[in-house]
Amino acid sequence: MDVVYFLKHSPFDDFEIRYSLRSVAKHLPSVRKVWVFGDRPAFLSLDTWIVEHIPHETIAPVLGFPAPMTNFFQMLFASSLIPELHDEYLWFCDDFFLLKELPLESARTLRYLDNLDNTKNRGSGLWVDSLWRTYELLKRFNYPRLNFETHVPTYYRRKWPFEAYREFKDYVTDDRWFGMLGPTAILNHATARNELQPVSINDECSRAGFWGSCPNYDAIVEACDGKAFFNFDDGAFGEDVQRFLEERFPDPCRYEQSTMESLRKLK
């Protein structure tokens, strides 16, 4: 199984992906190879046997997509076409972290947030509008309507984005928010076509997350106790999140440049 990251350089000097990669190295040691799709972190190892950077410009023009891409459906489809990508992979963003060992069986589990059919208050905003636009199209085409926007490492097979894009391509746009949301559209399509049995991440109680405002250190430690996954957004990033991750993953991992690689790069 491989790992695929989507990366746009963060405001925090790519701190998040450095520590996300350390969490993968520690808790998912069986990974065959890591792919970073998008921007390249300056610290990334030069050993392409274990980690490789694929810029959007490598694939996007072949598909007629803009580069850089911002729409996640387009990115999920394009990255699934990386020639040497394993048939099974976990999709990560830079702010997804593993907090304990992730066995292969658990890595292959499809996790969802909720069944959108049961949601009473739809809310508002760009992301919410896109979610409900996706919902209405899934309903129109008689697909399940689970919310797969979980913000945790997510299992894919290479054919799933291709098959979903083939059916939904008329509803996928270059704009990040206007078209269908990639994970929810693709994974509901895969669930129906392959008779999969997704699991509620809320029933699992497997994720800790903070969004919108910075938590304090004790709150982070308490929330993450016993959890498998950790996530936060830019609004929640702060000194205490940084401290927590630095204490949890203090050592450089194989996906970071060694001293020798750094010296060779300078020559």
C-alpha cells in the first residue's frame, strides 16, 4: 500500500507535512512508497525509492486541467493516474496525523462522518454549499449519501476515482468549491459499485480534531488520548499544537533529507 499526499505550501513553513510524515513513518512502517502531489517540501528526501514528488504540471495538462489544480475531485482523479502508484493507497493532506499503529485491516476501512439523509440543519458557506450540491447529485443518480469529508487518512483503490470521474465528469469543475466534493462523490460511488460497508468515524471515536481556534496543550493531550487520528486547520494551529507534535514525533524520519542528502543537494 502507498500513501498519497496533496500539498500546497502551508503558512507555517510546511511544518504540518513534516510531522505528518513522521507519524506515517512511526505508525505505518509497511508503506511501500509515499507520493507528494503538488508542491514539494524543501526538506523532502531525495531517495525516490521511498518518497517522490509529483508536481501538478506532470499530469494536469494531459487531462486538460489547470495547473496548479485546486479542485479535489480533479486532484484525486489526476493523482490516481501516477504510473507507478500502487493499486491500494491512503490519501493524506498535510494536516492528517496518525497517533498510533494503523493495521492494514484498519487502513482499508472506509470511514464516514454521517448520513446526510439524516441531517436537519444544512448550514451555509462555500464548503457546506458544495457538500449539499454533491448530496443532491448523488440523490439524483440514486447513490448512497454518506459524508466522507472526515479529515483523516482515507483508503482508495486506483480505479475508484477513474470510475467516479467517468460518471460525474460533467459536474466536476476547475473551481475548488463549485463542483462535486471529491471524497464524498468518489467514495459513495465506490460504496455502491463494490458493495462496501463504510464505518462511522463517530461510532469508532477514533479522531481528535480542532478547528477555528487554538486549543491549549492539556486539551490536545486529553482529546488525543486513545485516538488513532488527529487533525486541525490553520485557525487551530499554534504553539501548543506545535509542542504536542514535536513531543510526539521528535526524531527525523526516512522521508526527510539526511545530512548527506542536504550536502549533496548544495553541490
